[in-house]
Amino acid sequence: MNLKSLFLSTVWVVTWGTVLAQPTVKEAPKGFDVSRSDIAHGKLDTVSYDSKTVGVKRKALVYTPPGYAKNKKYPVLYLLHGIGGDEKEWLNGGKPQVILDNLYAENKLQPMIVVMPNGRAMKDDRPIGNIFDKDKVEAFSTFEKDLLNDLIPFVEKKYPALKDREHRAIAGLSMGGGQSLNFGLGNLDTFAWVGGFSSAPNTRKPEELVPNPEEAKKKLKLLWISCGDKDNLITFSKRTHDYLYEKKVPHVYYVEPGVHDFKVWKNGLYMFSQFLFKPVDVASLSKYTVLGTSATTNIRNASYPQILPDNRVVFRVKAPEAQKVQIDLGKKYDMVKDTSGFWTVTTDSVSRGFHYYSLLIDGMAVADPASESFYGMSRMASGIEIPDPDGSYFAMKDVPHGDIRMKRYFSPVTNSWRRVYVYAPPGYDKNTSEKYPVLYLLHGGGEDERGWATQGKTDLILDNLIADQQAKPMLVVMLDGNVSMGGGLAGFNENVLKAFESELKQAVIPLVESNYRVKTEAGNRALAGLSMGGLQTLYAGVKNTNLFSYLGVFSSGWFANNPTLTDPQYAFMKTNASTINSNLKQLWISMGGPEDIAFQNCKIMRQKFDEMGIKYQYSEYPGGHTWPVWRHDLYSFVPLLFK
């Protein structure tokens, strides 16, 4: 796949049951900014207006479209410059009149007036001193008042401009991009169309830009954010996009090859202007981009894999001698080789959260050298984190943070050196007289003690819950549940479960209680696990309710089709139902919806629990047998503990 094929694609737009193929241009074509003599041209004028805000007359450039007539009403785009420019910066560097003329000639643009003001609202704006001087920078903020109270009224009095919010747009580059986002999103009763090209550090924090996402969804006709992928300021665009994605506010996040220059900004104007003052298909907005964003699971400075706004993933790897290369992401995708030896493929849209994947090079599964590797699938594999709009609970936030420690120990049960990972909450090392409750947390088959510490984001989930006072400070001990040579669920039997129970009781709990400040009563111990770890939790937890008062079973259940394993457990629970119900403060069972591979076993198990009178709480979170589900399980289970 070459770059040209990345720039052009087809968006499938669904309109009331009808599917239409709509071509989506991803980049301005060659010659879009070259003046043509064979078309009609708009007109550029310099105007002066009285600014009561500043106390002087101020200048602006005004572009009126080809065929402009005073007896016709027009929408207006306010187009802002960067920190070192003025009302002429777009004219000198961007040729906006040429770009717009050409678009009109191709019938791609709604006729509009474009106003290019001086966005630095100060009395003495001579080109002396440093452009970063305090008074000059502050003048960009002052321009909001000048724009709203002086310039817009002037334009709407002098020109036949439509005066409602649906017919006003604001966009800008760099400092002007930050102004456009600040002023546009801060005045949704004035502007319905907002665009920020390579927005600068003056851009307000996302939660200040859009404090009311629901209002923004209702009032915005289009929110456009674009930037070059090598622009050092892209972090400001990215953080705004991330917040909007989390809050489900429709917008375009357009990333293209480039830096902080007019090549990017001209393309931004070309793309953005074509949307203005027309019906917008919100469902197609995530398709508009050239490049994706590097996955957070990439190694340092690795550009690929890239995640597109609609969660398709672009993979790229160099293997010039390979004959066939695929990506195995649950589904296998054939990659295409270019003349430089790079193989590329774009996947379907991938579901949220963490996924294991492999490169298949001539049939051999290997880890992608551009991604972090994780122990899963019973081997080291690559992993990719797909943005989750509901994932704020495991996001890095400005809250007190605990830490994860690794402790090695010699196990008398397995007669080998083993290790645990221990999450200690914020303040553990300072509050030296305080003792803490403990959650013992188990991974699934094909994983080990690293699973919850890395794939599971246990520390961030606990940090955020504790900071929100939704959970009590506690230690979380992530132990290795692999106690048989085979590992995983292969050959799982009573002896394997007994071995795990012995490891937990004879090795891990004594290790924790002799090395950490923890409470040792059953009411201050919890045990939980996912998949294989959920089965271990059932076995060791239900048999030892004198040791644990809280059990969490995630995406698991007794093997309904294995009487040898299951029948003795149900017999034990039936005989001891009263003791189990009395001792357990919480038996919490969760599933990843009907698509979870453990769903049917768990359904049969719950029916048997109901018959025996075993008390439990049941929850479902859609997503199947996956880490996004288990992270949410931990997030839901922890607040129930030690209350």
C-alpha cells in the first residue's frame, strides 16, 4: 500500500437504511493553491473598525467570494493568524484567496465571507520587541472581547452577513488555532463551526474548553482539530482529541505528514472550509485523516502501529527478505510489500482496550519489534492499546500514586524461586504505623503475575479509586497462579487446584504478612481472579472462607462439563452453604456478556448456586473474554471491599 492509497479511501455513509459509497478526499490535490486565470475570483479588501476594547482603529482583511452581491446574505468565517503574524499572515503565507477561488470553481464551497483580523488586540502593535513579550501574548486573550464586541458587529453591519450562530465559523493556525478553540468553544451561542490548525500552548485544557460535553454535542456543527505529525505542538491537539473522544463529542482529528508550517495550515483550510455551512455527516468524521496516532504501547519513538480515529490500525514493518507477512490480531490480515521492503496493512476497526497480537513472517509468529511485549498467550507477544472512551478510570491522572513492587521468594510448595508483584497505596511508606487490608489477585491461563501489573493497569485503577474515595487504601498482591508444569488450563484437575491452594496458604500469605504491614483477619482479606484465576478463586476461596471474606470471580466458573472436577465442589458447597453465606461478605461474579467463552459454564454454575441457596452478586460488562472487561471488573469489585 503506497501513501496515495492512504490519502484516498471510501467512507460508507448509512442514511436511513440506504448505504452510499461516498469518496473522501484525505489531502489537498496538487495545484490547489495555484492561481488560475480561467476561473472567477473573489475580492480582498482591507477594512478598519473602531475597537472600543482596545481604544484604537484596528485593521482586518476581508475576502468576498466570486459573484458576491450585496443583496444576498452570506455566512462568515473568521480566520486567525499565529503569534508572529497579523492580519496579513494568511495572505502572505497561505494564499487563502487562491485556495477558496479554486474550491468555488469546483463547486466544493458554500459562498462565504472570510475575515482575517489582527488577533493581537493591543494599541501599539508595531513589530518591535519580542513576539513572546508578556503584553503581546496577553493581547491574544484580549482579542476575544474585541472579536465579540467590536469586530463581529462591524462585519455584520458593513457586509450582508447572516447573524446567527449557525452561520458563523472560526478557525486559525498555531496561536490563532488556540484562540479559535478557546473563543469558539467558549462561545457556542456565537459560533457553531470551530477549527484549530496546529493549536499552540495557549489552548485551554480540554476540561476548560468543553466543560459541558452534552451542550457541545447539541450546538456544534463541526469541530475540527488538525496538526502535522512531526509538529512539536501536537500534544496540545492530541490531549484535546483524547478528551473529546472520552466524552463522545463528535469531531475531526486530522493528522498529516508535516511540521509547524503553512503546508499543513493550507491543507487545513482546504479541508475545513469544504465542510462549512453544509449538512455534516457526523458518522463519517472519524474517517478524515491521513495518518493515525502512534499507539501508547509502541516502544519509544516508534511511529507504527498507528491508530486511526475510527480505531482501525495501520501496521508497518520492514522485512525485505520475507515472502509473506501477516498481522494476527485475532483475525489475520495480509500485509502488502512496497519497493523499500516495508510491509503495510490497515485493519478493520478494532474494539477498545488491550489486545495481544503477533507478526507472522513466513508463517512464524514473532513479536513486533515496534511494540512493547507482554507475557500472554503462553509466550511473549506484542500488545496494542486501543483508546477506550470509557477508560478514564484507568487513565494516568494528577492524583497521589502508589507503586508496584516486585518481591522474590522461595516456595516450599513448588520447591522453586518465585515472585509476586505488590501494589502499595499512596502513603504506604509514610504511614508507618498503619496496617492495610489485602486483595490477592490472580491472572488467567497463559499469563503470569505480570498480567495484572501491566496489562491490567491495577495501580492506576486503584490510585484513581482511592483518590475518589471510592475504595479503601489496600495492598494488592498479584501472584503467579502457574503451579503445574503445563500451565494454563491444560490438564487442569483437582491436584493442580490443591497445589495452588497450598501455594497461596503456605507460601504467599505468610510471605506477605511477614514482609508488609497488613491486617491478618479474614475480614481484611480478599481473593479474586480472571478466567483460570477465577477458577482458582472458587476452589481456594470457597474452601477457606475462614481466611477470605471477599471473593471475585471474573469471566470464570466451575467446569459444567467436567463432573470429576465439578461434582465434589458442588457437594462441598451444598454441605457448607450456611457457613459460606455467613462468612462471605461478598461473592461477586462477573461476565463479559454472552460472547464471553466462560458464559455458559458460569450460567450453569449460577443456576446450581441458586438451587443450593448460595448468595452472590452477578454483573455483566460487554466485551467478551478480554482485558477491557477484566479491568472494569477490578474497577467495580474493589469499591465493595473492606467496608
